[in-house]
Amino acid sequence: MGRPLWFVAGAGVGVYAAARARRAAEALTADGMRDRLRGWQVGARLFAEEVHQGRLERETELREQLGLRPHGLPELTSGFEAPSSGGHRARTSTNDTQKDQP
């Protein structure tokens, strides 16, 4: 019973080693290297997207905690007019403009 068991075990190891050697040889070809490089690029792109998404979520959390306006809305210019030719900004309110009107 010992010899057939060792024969099957040896044959299995031989098939496994041949398959691994074939994979290693294919990986070292130009196509194999190109595939590996593309895999790394896809992985790096996915990682960068995850980091970007996490940064946006954290920024939103911090803005909510600090009571800031959402990103993209003007925070400091909301009560000011566009700069005039004099180069200074004039603050206007609805009360000032209503006083000037009859």
C-alpha cells in the first residue's frame, strides 16, 4: 500500500510544480508583465479614489461640526458687492437700499 500512495503523491507534486513553473514563465513574458502593471495601476487608482472619497466625507463632517457652510458657497463675500472701480468693497444691507427708495 505504500508504493501506490507515494506514486500518487509524487505525481500530484509533479503536476503542481509544472503548473507553477508555467505560470511563472508566463508572468515573465511581455504580456504577463503588462498585465501585472495594469493590475497595479487599477489598484492604485482604486486606492486614490477611496482616499479622495474619505477626505471629502471627513471634510463634510468637520464643516458640520464647525458650523461652516458647505463647500462651494461663498462664505466671506455674501454681504459684499463686487469691487467698484475705486478698488474697495462696500457692504450693503437690505435696510440701506430700502432707505434710499421713496
